[in-house]
Amino acid sequence: MMSYADYLMIISPPDDLIKEVNRYKRASVNAIGHFEGMHSMAHITITHQTRCKPFLAHPAIMRMGERLSTMPPVELFINRFDFFNHGQSAKTIYAKIERTERCDNWFQLLTMQMGIKVHNLVPHITIASNIPVTAFNKLWPNFEGKEFKRSFIVSNLTILQRDTYAEYRKWEVYKELHFGNKLLAF
């Protein structure tokens, strides 16, 4: 039994999109060598909660699931690539989720229904995380302006859990929280 647990709340894209993102990750490794997160599964991170007491977190997650079941699924559109700056020394390349009013409203409703404060959420799927600027300068021309358009339906939120203080910490699926069964116009 865990005394403290970390929780990662994510949206998982469909398997074919995960495979495509993994292809971009492998090509990036071939171009610049190993980098943080090169083996991580493609996903959209919503929030990360650390050092939670499971006896408090599990009932809260169950209540969150009830609220999320009233939300409609949403169709997300990936449109090209972009990057984040991490100060002067590192950058992250990602597949960009198209920001529309509908998308922004849905993510705002999601965080409200989750009951968790999420600041500055930029939905994205990471390709190369926290790479040095020299590696970024070598890799970015392969992504800049490249056509990458996909869409997928988000029908659930995945809750991953791991023991905060375990020696070999590994994320495992704790719960899948499903959204309602209708796509609605906002």
C-alpha cells in the first residue's frame, strides 16, 4: 500500500497517431541522439499532482469521474509543429493542437469539472522534450513548416498513478474516466 502517490492526468490519442508520433521521435533520435522522453508514450498532459494521499485522492477521482461523465467528447485537430522555450538553454518540439474557441471552451470546462487549478494549459503532444538549443537548431528545420494534420475524438481522461517514494517509480493506469456519449456544439 502506498503512503503517497503521484497522479498524471492525460488524454491519450488513438494508436495510429501514437505510432506516427513515435516515428517522429525515432527520426529525432537519429538526428540528434538521445533526449528526455524519447521513449514516452504520446499523450496530452492535463495536470500532474504530486505527493497525494491515496485514501483522499481516490474518492476525489471518483467524484471527478461523475462530473466528467456529463461532458461531451471533443474532436481535436493537430495542425503542424511548434516549440516551447525553456529559458535560453533548452526547447521542446511538439505537435500543435489547433486552438479554436470550441477547443479552448472544452479545455476550460474540463479543468473546471476536474476541480483542479490548471494554469496556462497549452494542449500539445510532445515530440522532443527539453533538448539543448544546439540540438534544437539541428532538429527544428525538419519540423518547421512541415505539413502534419490529423484529428481525433477525445472520449476519456486517463489517470496514471505511481508511488511517490518507490525506488523504481513507474506510471500505471489507475482509472479511465469517460466523457458523455455525444459530440455537442459549444
